[in-house]
Amino acid sequence: MRVVDHGRYIMGPEVGELEQRLASYCGVEHVVTCSSGTDALLLVLMAWEVGPGDAVFVPSFTFTSTAEVVALLGATPVFCDVKEDTFNLDPRSLKKELARIRAEGTLRPKAVIPVDLFGQPADYDAINEIAVDHGLHVLADAAQSFGARQNGQVVGSLAEATATSFFPAKPLGCYGDGGAVFTNDAELEGVMRSLRIHGKGLHKYDTVRVGLNARLDTMQAAVLLVKLDSFDEELSARQRVAALYSDLLGGLVITPEVDEGATSAWAQYTIRVRSGGGNHPGTSEAGDGSDRRDAIADALRAQGIPTAVYYPRPLHQQPAFADNDSVRLPISETLSSEVLSLPMGPYIGEGEIHRVSRALHQVADIV
Ligand SMILES: *Cc1c(COP(=O)(O)O)cnc(C)c1O
């Protein structure tokens, strides 16, 4: 109602207030809010002048945005495999793909976008080190991990630049689309502030670069300011939900692992169900081996328990990225046929978690 009263729906005072609150929450100097998590990724890559001829390394097992923004700018997404235990970018695969791109000599290695899948930070120690050795920018895709930590540092401060999303289903969600970029680089911040408003200069009608309309609505900023007040409590509640799931499901399915020294924001609680046919990493094809997982999901749905598959097909096997047809990333391919995300949120009660667990024990025996 305050926003309706002052009527400054675009770039109203709540936007700046939110940016300051987010910066102090993460312990970074600059936060630029924007219209979505996808635009947050895009703003950073545009500011770094990523374009044709550039290779940007991304995990294949992620949401499409991570690679989409690279391709939109005319650069080439180079797909890497992930680690089986954390679902996150495998630094060994990154090194291997870097070596391949260097040997081929047609693309310039420019940046890497690690993804904090399901809420857990990627292996930034290892990835940042590789990036320094190879002169790569590091853009963290933290769309799912806002609020998580690694070695005492909060997500937002783990990479040169970090993009997050406030899509309603993310750990900190608004009532529509929204996103933000976190960085300590003042120059990057300045360019993004310009890009987000049509590449403006000092004056609104100076156009100094080709930009976007990528602002966060004042209304969404106001919603986020209120939701930030209870965010830490919600993170703790998600942590309790995850811990109870893991207690109850430990022997039955592969439960998610969190690295030592890290916490997850638990955007998703994702289990793995082994495929019936005994497929192993390296032998599975896309779509193969998911029958048992899908049967379990169907049986849970019949009991009124919703689940979701993030993601049923790795990006290197998507039609939009068809020039990666010959690429084989065995872990990403296996995970896409085995993962199943269970109901997760801060307001799920213990009784409900027990009900999901009982149902899963029943159906896992049957299928
Ligand atoms: C949700 C998500 C995005 C995109 O965020 P939007 O706000 O929906 O644009 C990017 N990357 C990952 C990993 C995501 O989960």
C-alpha cells in the first residue's frame, strides 16, 4: 500500500533500500537488482562483453537459463559434467573442457558459470583457482542458493560476480519475477546499472551502450523487504525439513550430500532412485533408466504427494543446443534419469514429512 500511495512503481525508493539490505546481508559492496535471475546472468555477461568467439563453460545439469544467456550473446556454451554427490560443476571436467577448447584453438575461453544446484554452493575454491590460472571470469549462478554459505562466507561473495533469482519458488521469492547481481567490482556495478536501463549515461536520454529494460519493480522490492525479515528463520526451517527427510530416507534412496564447511539453502530436496536396469555412469543414454523413477513419482502422485524432476534432460542433449550432439557427459546423463525432488519448503510440517517418507517406503518396494 505504501508503494501505491507514493506511486513510484519504477525505481522507487524501495529498490535502493532493498539493494542496501541485500549488500549488507551478503557482505558485498554492490548489489544491482533486476527483472529476473536470467537477466541477472545476462547483465554480467554483457558487462564483460561476452560475445561471438568466446567460450563460456557451464554445467550441463542445470536450468536452461545458465546456457541460454551465453548463446543469446552469440558466445558458445561449453558443457561440463557435474559431481555425482553434490550435482555441481566438477572442476576436473572444467579442466578437461578447457584443455580441449585450447587445443582446438577456435574459441577464446572467457568465463565459467558454476551453478549452486538445489541450494548448495559449487566448489568455488577449486573453480576460482582454475579461473585465475586460465584468466577466466567467474559468474556464480546462485538462483537456487541465496542464503547458503561456504567456509563462513555467504553466497554472493564467493565469486567475482553472483546472480540470483527472486522467482516465487526460489528460497527468497517475490510475488512475480525478480533478480539481483552481487559483486565487489565497482566498475562492473556501474556498467550493469547502465545496461539495466537501456544503456543510459548520466542523463536518462543519453544512450552510451546497447542495453535492456531489466529493472526490478518497486512493488517486488517492497515484498522482498518484508520477506527478508523472516528469511533466516525460513532457512533454518528448510534445514530442519531436509535433516528429517535424510534421517527417514537414508537407507532407502540416495539422499543429498552437503560438503563439509557448506550449508544449503535447500531450494530443493532431491533424492536419487537407482534405475531398475542397473545402469552405471557412463553407460546410460538420455531417457533410458528413468522408468523406475517415473513409476515412483506416479505412485506418490496417486497418494496425493507431488514431486518434480529437475532436470529430466541435460542441456547438452536439448534441441536448442543440438550442436553438442556428440558430447558425452555421463554423470549429467545418469542424474537426469535418477533424480526426484520431494515437497520442500519452510512451512512443511513434521507429520507431512513422515507421510511422504511412509509413502516412499511403500512404493519403493512395489516398483
Ligand atoms: C531459476 C533459475 C534461473 C533463472 O531465474 P529466473 O528468475 O527464473 O529468470 C537461472 N538459473 C538457475 C539454476 C535457476 O534455477
